[in-house]
Amino acid sequence: MKKYRIIWAACVLFFQFQSLAIAQDSLNLEVMKLSTYNFDISNGQLQGDGAVLLEEAVANAHITMLGSSLNSKLDLEFTNALFSIANSNEYNKMVLEIGGISGHRLNQLIKEHDIVKELTHLNKQYVWQRNGSIMTPIPDLSYKGSAELIKKVAENDWSLFAAGIESWASYKMLVDALFINLPKSEQKKSEETYKRTLTLLEDSYEAVTAINIENLAQFMTTIHNSTTFISFLDRMEAYEGNKELVYHFRKSLDYWAYYAEGNPFAKNKISISESSIRLAKLLKTNKIDFEKDKFFIKMALIHLSKGIAPNGFYGVGSMLTEMTKFHGNNASLSIGIIPRYYEKEGIIIEYSESDLFFLGLFKELLPLGKKEAWVLLDLRSFNEKYIYSKTTVSDKLRRIIASYDFIVIPKTDQKALVNY
């Protein structure tokens, strides 16, 4: 019996030692905490240890990419603070994930004296509401914080590039933009078709009782099957000055139709490829000098990974990272924002995968977030320290390390204020 007890004790000690060794050789939460830094935002300025790292990284980069997946109050505060750092380091180009027609309209509005007032007017003109949900024509510019960002772009004479897909909520604005872009003589010939198209859209939006897949599918089916709508687009496309704008409109129609059908591959293929193709054309048209021009890009998190994105495509982040290398400059920086806490009706709640689909990839990092402080996770040395070592790294963490330089987890968030 004594012999068996000795063997049993030896086995327990062996497995405890093995467990300890595995824990020490794994990239876990305790190890990652060693590379986290707190910071805060006060009066639009980053402060704290994490702020120092971010400022140095942005200053040393030629391209800074900020990826997020929701327009929250804190997301916009961070974006504006990062813009100030970029602006003080001679950045001069802004890329936003908005559609080509919206970008055309926005670049026209920037020339006006009060861009915030102009964006407020635009939102009021085309806002659409159902059961507490508010949809503006350019969703990424729905909020007061995003209007302030565009104001800074205008005041500091930055160039603004649009690389995204038009929202289905923007279609009345797009129809107006196409019609207004016609010569006066052509407007007279197309006026009846234009009015019928607006009426069609107004009736179709009115039929949407709630923002869900079923209603979106019905809306898109109505639009796609309308001879009035098809005739209007064909007529607008006949004018040379509208050809590219109509192209963006058609891509949006395809994107949202695939979305409503539940075809994520086709939807993502359009989104990723159009963003990359659009940006490549803009870079060429504007004769961008990668040795001199410095870019600040704000897009969805999934688009700005430095390699293949979680949806299986190579997006803008991959393209820009490789282009900087091609032009002899390896200074690109990719920052991902992931939320943990938010306040709703006075109660602090944690985001879950059901709230935001992309959180599944970052599940192992979320416990690093804090209610009262911003957290910066510096991943820049992780590739060498953990991928090229005997350390055990999960597949999801391995993908994050390969995709981003920094991960930012905001403190307790709030809903952003709509600008209308």
C-alpha cells in the first residue's frame, strides 16, 4: 500500500509540474498583462504610459490605420485624439469607409464655411427613424464626434478619400446627387423619372417597419424589381459625369442584396475588393508620394488587418502595408479597438459575442479591459517573442498578433450623440 501511495504522489507531482510548465510556456492573460499600458483622454489629448507609446508609434509611421466595429462615443473620442497626434506629425491624408457618392458629396461640403452645420443639415434632410433606430445617409458620419473629425480634416487642409460601400439608408441622397450632377438641360428631360424614383424610395422606406434582415430583403427586392428605378439609373449612367457614381450605386445594391440573402462570402467579397480597388485608383489619380504623404485610415476592424482578414480576404490593411514596403518604407501601423464595457440606462454591461459578432476573435483579450481606464496592448514584439518560440499560442491569438500592432480596449463606453 505504501508503495502505491508513493507512486500516486509522484504522479500528482509530475502532473502538477507539467501543468505549471505548460502555463509558463503558454501565452496567457498574465503574460499579456506585462505588455499592457493604461491611458486616458482629457480635453482631446491622450495621457499616460499608453499615450506615450501611441504617440511615438504614430510619429514613426507613414500610415496609421485605426480599425473599429462600432461608432461609440469613446471610439470617436479616441479617433479625434489620434487625429491630433497625426496632424502634428505631418499627416495630410484621411481615408474613411464611406461610399464613393457620399465621398463626392462630403468633399463638396468641406468647402463650406461650417462643415458641422452642413453635416447636421444633411442628416436632418435624409434621416430615417424606426422604433428608436436612427439611420442617416452616411452612417459613419452620423455622430457629433465624427462631424468634429471632418471639421479637423477641413481646417487642417487634409485630403479626404472615400473607400467603402454606400449604405442602403443613403439611396434618396444618392438619387438627388445623381440628378443634381446632370446639366440643366438634362435635368429637365429627366425630372419626371427622378420624381417617380424618389416617390418609390419614400414608399419603400415607409414599408420598412423595423431594421432587420426580413425588412431589408423586402426593401432590396422592391428596388431591384422596379422598372422606374432601373430606368432612372440607366438614364443617369448615360451622362458621362455620372458613370462612376452610378457604378458605386450598383455595387451598393449588390452588396445589400447579398447581405439580405444571407450570402456573407459574396457580400464581403464586394466590400473588401471595392475598398481596395477604390483606394488604389485614388492613390494613382492623386499621384500619392509614399515617401512624403502620410495617411490616417479609419475603417472597420476587419479591413485593416496586416495580412489576410478573418473573413478570408486581403483587405486595405494588407494592401497598404505591402505598398509601404514596395516604396521602401516599412512604417505602417495598425491599431484595433475592441470594446468590453458599456453603460446603458445607468447600468454597466459587458459586450458579448451576440452583441458584436467580431468579438469572438478577441475573446481572450477582453479580460484585459477595465471599467475606469483605457488599456493599450502592445503586440509589436509578440511575433518574435511568442510565435518564433516554444510558447503555446492559440490560433485566434496567433491571428491577432499577425494582424495588428496595438489593441485598444476603451473604458466603460456610452452611446454616441447623433448629429441631427
